[in-house]
Amino acid sequence: MNKFLRILILVVVLAAVVAAAYLAYKALAGRSRGEPADPYEWLTVDEGFVPRNAIEGFIKADADQKGLLPVYLRNYGRDPLILRKFRGARFVGANESVLQMSFQGLGDWMVIDLKYRNEQERDIQRTILYVEISGQWQVGDSGRLMD
């Protein structure tokens, strides 16, 4: 076997060992950090809740007016993967371009899960698609997230 072929085989073997060690390190490091299973946390909206955006403020004011506090919400924001999982009365597995065609003047959108107890003391959980049109937020659709 000539010298060039031996060096080439040695380089390929070393590259494979380094790549395997790197992948093993990443797999073990990812497990030890204890990444959460659900990156979106539930927030409790009560009298002391400070809204982070206009939608959370609207939800707090509406729930307070209707006497439904506390309300629990999970804000997915503008996550396109969550939008694809959304199933409502108007949209099923939509994407942003579908929203833009459906809502003329669409500025922004957000998907939020809500949990609360209604006046009859029944537990309600639903997912709401909020859309911003001409600076005003409104409910675009209501439904749930598909698995």
C-alpha cells in the first residue's frame, strides 16, 4: 500500500472518530440540561398580573369585566408551527399567507390558549387566533390545537 493511501485512510478514520465524539457529547449535554417538554408556560391572569402585550391586557380586562378571574393563558405568539396545528371554525392547518388572504390589512397575529371557569362553574379550555387589522386586535378564529 502506498504512503498516500495510508495517510488518506488515517485522516478518514480520525474524522469519523471526532464526529462520533462530537455527536455523543451533544446528545449527553442535551439530556443533562433537562430541557422542558413544553417551552410555553401557563400564566395565571389575576388582579396582580402585569400584561406583556396588548392581547394579554385585553384578556385580563375582559375576564375582569366578566368576573372570570383567574384565567390561565399560554401565549404562543407568532409561532408558525403552532398556527399549522390550529384547528378552528374558519381555519384548519393554515399558514401566514392564508391569514393575509383572509384578513385584508392584516398587521399581526397571535395564537393563545385560555383556561377558565365560566359562570356555571364549568372548566373551559380553548385556543384563540387573534389578528390585528388596522391597529385593532380582534378574534380571528376560535378552536383547539391538533395533536
